Amino acid sequence: MYNMETGAPLSEARLFQVKNFLNARGLTMEDAPDYTVVLRDGNGGIAATGSLCGTLVKYVAVADTALGEGACATVVSELVSYAYRGGNTHLFLFTKPENDRMFSSLGFYELARTKDALMMENKKDGLPRFLLELEHGPLENTGAVVVNCNPFTYGHLYLIETAVSRCSELHVFVVSEDKSEFPAEVRYDLVKRGTEHLNNVYVHRGGKYIISSATFPAYFLKDKNRTTDIKADLDLALFGGRVAPALNIKTRFVGTEPYCAVTNAYNMRMKALLPSLGIEVVELERKDGISASEVRRLMHAGQLEALKKLVPQVTYDYIVRHT
């Protein structure tokens, strides 16, 4: 019999104990969780733990002495119950591939896997429903672009205009993670309105199925130096294996990235992996060196007039209204 402790968040002392428990099992606590469950044995030691960070189940670990005794199920069950009580019914987790059976037995379904990582969700119809709700045309000669657009610039518009000129239908996925300076819904709206003049362009919210750097956890990875590649591989496995087939996407367009090493590395992974899934990667030259980071710099400096050469009218109007 175990005693359950919960915290939203845990006290500093208990959080320190949980971190040590995780570290001893090769796991690293990356950020402070929103809610944590701790099971203690009769001697007060930690038998199992797990946490919620938003809609992510993270930091699940079980002591060797508690394996096979339902401790993991108890922890995950409480995490799911807590999330449901708070109105979060759609949960995700990232873990080692060898944990697939354990989490499958606890009500999670596989979305994508690589040799290093596994992504799961707790709704069997989550991804299929997401894909069915995406607006599309006849799905012939279909291409795709994935963008963050923080904010939407003429560079992004050039990428989209050039891409749609090379296919009959283009799907633009705007990353939904709300970790950018411009909120996710604002970024989506700017892209949506900024491309209204283009025929056969369909703008979608990426939802939870376009994995951003902000959502991908590395706490379970042994080699943290490979986090970028492992994240990219899992994202591409999900996109190439599940999203692209549903929309008959045969080409993914990307812009050249001379400024950001992480994005450039991601582009290289795309070129290496997507062709094996039947998807051509077409890299388009960046327009006039325009970058969203330069737009943000000028915005913060109050140099609004200079922005007119860098962003479409919809973006300029938004910045003027909110600066």
C-alpha cells in the first residue's frame, strides 16, 4: 500500500526529492510541473512519481521495488483525473519507445515513433479527427509549408506564393504552441488574412500535431546533445507518416535559413528523411534576407516606418494597433 501526495505545484523540498529520484533513473526535470503525484512506500521513500505540464504527461518514473505493483497506473490515473477535473481531456506524452506497452495499457495511443522517441495521446480518434477537419481541395499535386510566423513577414508571403505556384494545392500549417511573442491565434489570423488573395492555399492551425521546440521534452533522453535531431525526426515521422498521407502531400517547401542553426539543422533532417516517405523537399531562397527577428527588433525600437518594407499590411496594421 502506498501513500499518495499531490501538489500543484509541490513544495520546494518535495520537488527537490522528486528531482533526485528522477536523476537516479536517468531522467531530468526540465521545468517546474503544474501538478505532481508522488507515491511513497511504508518507509517514506518515493515509489513512483509523475507530473503534468499543461497537457503533457511528464516525469513518470517507478522505483525498481514498485515495478509490477500498479504504481505507475495509480500515478497516471491520478494525473489524467486531475487534468479532466480542470477541463483538459486531451493529453499527450513523449517517452522512450520501449515504454509503449506500459502506456498503451493506460489508455494512450501511438502517434509516431523513431528509434529514440515515442509520441502518444489519450484519444484514439484524436489525430484522425484533426485530419478529417482540415479543409482541402481535390488533393492533387499537393504541397505543404510549416511556419511559425512570429510575425508574418513578406518573407513568409514570398515562400507561400512561390510554393503554391509550383503545386495545385498548398497546405500552410501555423505552429500553435503559444511560446512566441505574437500569440498563436494572432499568428494564424495574420497568415490566414495575409494569404486570402491566393487561390488553393489552405491555412491550418498546427494544433498538437506539429511538434514545436517548446512542446518537445528531452527529459528522458540520455544524449541531450542530440535533442534537436531527435525532435526533428519524431516531428517528421508524424508529418510524413500520418499528416502528409491524409492530404496527399507530395512536396514540402522550406525557406533557406542562414541565421538560425537549429532551423537549418531541421531543414537538413527533412532532406534526409522525407524522401524515404515519398515527400520531396524543395528549399526556396529566402527573400531579401527578411527575418521575423528583425521585424521584432524594429518594432521594439519604435521604428514602425521601417516595417512597411518587411511585413504585409495585415501585420503592419496589427503592430501599429498593439504598439
